[in-house]
Amino acid sequence: EDQVTQSPEALRLQEGESSSLNCSYTVSGLRGLFWYRQDPGKGPEFLFTLYSAGEEKEKERLKATLTKKESFLHITAPKPEDSATYLCASRGGKIIFGKGTRLHILP
Amino acid sequence: DTEVTQTPKHLVMGMTNKKSLKCEQHMGHRAMYWYKQKAKKPPELMFVYSYEKLSINESVPSRFSPECPNSSLLNLHLHALQPEDSALYLCASSQGRIFSGANVLTFGAGSRLTVL
């Protein structure tokens, strides 16, 4: 059965303190690994799609990487406005979301 | 236009009411989705329409009835709901056939449903 597991569940960082979020996946025939950001009470907002091991994508303070078993979302020098829930989703036969990491950046 | 618009933003209904959630997109996307999301949980897929035809029903109770009148509109009709159905209901759309290619989901802001 396809599975996506995200860790940690929650993360509190000081402004400027870099860290990484993890997404482990077990998917038959991975056809894409997605990262979304979700603010409270709003719909998820697309960040990145990764297709193959070794691929990396960047956007402002965020960088996503992919291996054959996991993906990382690296956050460099985060700001309070980066506080949100970050969702990872895999696409094999269907799209499966992880439970997300709630990120809180303290000023 | 790169948005998915959902109405209403908030809905409170009794267990005997009939109401509908609406979703609209004008990006030319041919796949549209309904997701249900409870607090601190990931979105759960309910229904998928592809080219205006229902392609996936994730064993959703019949008190939820989807409808896709045309390629831009998606409705979710609600009847005789239970308090445990209270959640954020998200509509999404994507290009092409469902779960194909670089199938990025574009989500709406959601409709917050409270069942009393």
C-alpha cells in the first residue's frame, strides 16, 4: 500500500534558524512528489514537483530535494511569514497526502 | 485567471437541511476534485471528475452528492449530514486527465462547513 509519512509533526524555529522537513514515501511507480504550503483555514498552495532522485528545486528560502525513498524541504533563514503547514504528496496511481508538518517561526 | 473559487466560504446547517457547495475554475482544467479536510489532518479525496464524468468516488456516503454541470463548475450537494461531517471542503482542479503528467492540483480556499 502506498504511504507518505512526514516528520516532524510540528517544528518551532527562531527567525533565521535553518532546518529541514522530511517526507518519506513508499509508492509503486512514483510519478511525482509534490510539496504544498497551507495556511490556516485556506487551501493548499503548490510549491514544487519533483520527479526523479537527485532532482532539486528552489524558491526563495525553500529548496526541495528528492531521493529514492524520501524528500526534504530545506528552509534557509526562515521568516515569520514562512509559518504554515507544509504538505507532501506523492503521485503513483493516485495522489496521497502526508499529514503535514506545522512550522512556526518565532520572531 | 489562475484561481479556483469556492462558495460559500462558511456554511452552518442543521442535520435536516439541504445545501450545496460550489466550485468554479476558468483555467481550462478538465479534472476537478472534492477533498475533505479535518483539523490537523491531510486532505482526503472524496470525488474526482474527469471531462465532466465522475471517475472516482472514494466510497463517500450518499448524503454527499457531486455534480459537474460543465467543465468549469463543480457542485457538492449536501443532505442529512451528521455533525462529524463538519470540516473544510476543498475543491481542486488540474490539467488533462486525472493523476496524469505533471498533474499539479490547484486548490480553492475551501468552504468551512459546520453541521449542528
